[in-house]
Amino acid sequence: MDARGNREKVRVFFPETGTIKSYSIRYFEAIGNFAVAYIRIKGKTVQLMDWRDGVFLVNNEANRKFKYGKH
């Protein structure tokens, strides 16, 4: 949270539609020596993965294939 109590926001890319939307981070989870962010989309909490230049992807199998070029 920032000094005003607002949650940090991230930009999330959706490859199926080609859109980027901003979401508030719900919480971070420590995994090894780094942390991953979680957000809520349509009432469900989902894990994010880094994509490029401060833009994230929802961590699922289809987006992992998109990220690593295994179409």
C-alpha cells in the first residue's frame, strides 16, 4: 500500500483479447527468493507472472505457452 492506504496497481495483459487492464494487488506470496502477486478477477483470486516491461500475465497453462512461444 502507498502512503494514502491505496493498494498497488499492476497492468495485466490478456492475450486472448489483446487488452491490458489495471488491477489492484490483493497480496504477495513468497516463493523461494522472490514473490508473486495475486489479484481478483470476476470474484476469483488468480496468480500473476511477469511478462515484460511491468506488464503481467495471469499464471495459467495457456498464458505460459504464450509467454514461452510454445503455441
